[in-house]
Amino acid sequence: MDIFAALALATEPPLKSVIDGSPYKNNESLLSATVWRQILGISFYNVVILCLAMFMGRLAAGLPVYDRDTMTGINEPEDYEKRFTKMMRDYENEY
């Protein structure tokens, strides 16, 4: 993947403003405060969405809740078929 970016940079002539610009200081950060805010904001957003999907996905998909101690309802074949059918139907509608 980096090959195409390297080719693009190698084939472009250098900009005069970049050549005449002063070098960066040694203690200057590569990422500005805005970039750090965006990285942290998007990361937080992704964690929230993943947690919601993990812990509330069954509710959002309309699947039955079963007792985790006795595991009732999970080994019944019709329940498995319903879940698999719903998952495949949602997948086909998505793509």
C-alpha cells in the first residue's frame, strides 16, 4: 500500500513553499491538539458503540433473553434456527 503513496510523492515536483520553509523544532509535536482531539473523540465513540453492541445487541436485534445460570433457551434447535435466520436475513439486506 505504501508503494503507491511513495510513487505519488516521488513523481510530484517539490513545492517552493516547502523548500523555503524553516525546519521544525526538535521538541515540536508531530500531531497538533486538534488531531489529538479527533483521535481521542473517534476512539471514545468507537468504544461506546462497541460496548452498546456487545451488551445491548440482543435487545436491539429482538432476540430472547435467557438465563445464563441455567442456559435455558440456548440449546433449543428452533431458537438457534430463528437466530441464524434473522442474522442471515439482516446480512442479506445489508449487502
